[in-house]
Amino acid sequence: MAVICKTLPKIDYSIGVLCVLFYSFFIATAQTLDLLLLLPILVQAIILNGDFKTIFFKVLKVNLFIGVTFLILFLEGKNELAWLVLIRANLILWFTLSFNFDGFKLYGGLQNLKVANNFSLVLFFTIKYIEVLFSTILRLKEVLKIRGFNGGVNIKTFKTYGDILAFMLYTSISKMQMVHDVIHLRTKDDRLLPASKIKFEVNEILLLSTILGVIFVYYIK
């Protein structure tokens, strides 16, 4: 996974998880859009000193799927709702991806927050599965390029894509099963990481208080 933060993380991942939950829920339930919603993202960008180009392209890739929802709503004449969904989704995506959570970081943050281990493991395996799936796709694309494969509308192309899809699913599931077996054999109570003390310093207080402050101001104005 590409590193988004140019420097070492400046936010405790446990607080990061809380910030994502609070901000995402707030954005998802906000009835109207306001420039005030951008303030937590601005504060986050200053604290993390993120690589905005990398974050932008990550958000852009996910927008290929969001765009389908936007188009359906737009064609149904629900223009305001379409723009609301598009902007909401992108705000949440930008804020979340800026933390550059991987499976271990998210798992560790949840463990520090005393979240149930089974739930933390489900999220961990979900992220790891996606990472393995994408790495497999990139590797297969290189193999096809080396072998001079050119897709077309024919049986051979469809058969090739079908074989690739089956191989991707089989490889990903097999690797996740191996990870699960290793965790079960080498850890106590299937815990990947022990819970540690949450770091609550200036950056954590600043970002969390900004989100809570924005929520408060939004609903009282």
C-alpha cells in the first residue's frame, strides 16, 4: 500500500478511528452542505502533511463506482440528491484515506478502544483481502502484458478473463486462510496485537475537538 503521509504518523490510530467514525456519521446525516464541513479536513491536512496527489488519485478510483449511483439519481431527476451523495461520499473518502489505515493499524486502533476482537478481525481480514486482491490484479496485468495479450469481443478473451477472475478469487481466499491459520497457531486468543495506551496529545485533541466543534456549530446555527 502506498504511503500517503510524508512523515511518521502524527495522530494516534485509535483517535483516528474515532475521528473517522464521528466525521463520517456527521457527514452522512447532514441535511445540507456547508463550507464548515471542510474544516476538519483542513485541520487534518495540516497535522498529517499528507501527499495530496496520492490521496486524490485514490479517491478518484473509488469515484468510478460512486459515479454510477450519481448517474442513476441524476437520470431519475433527483439532481440535488445526486450532488449531495457525490459530495458526501468524497468528503468521507478523503478524510478516511488521509489516515492511510492498513489492516494492522486499524486492528490496533480498535483493540486500544476495547472493541470486540472478532469484529476487529473481520475488518482486518477485509482490508487484507482487498490488498491481496489488488496486488494479484497488478501482477496478472503484467503477465498478460508480457505475453502480448490483446482483449477483444470473442470467446477466447472471455475465457481468459474468466480464468483470471477464478485465479484471483482462489489466490486471495487461500492466502487469507493461511493468514488465519498462522494467527490461530501463533497468537493467544487470536489477538494480533495487545491493547496499548491511547496517546492523547495536542494533535489528537485538536482534530477531535475540531470535528466535535463543527458538529456543534452546524446544529445550533
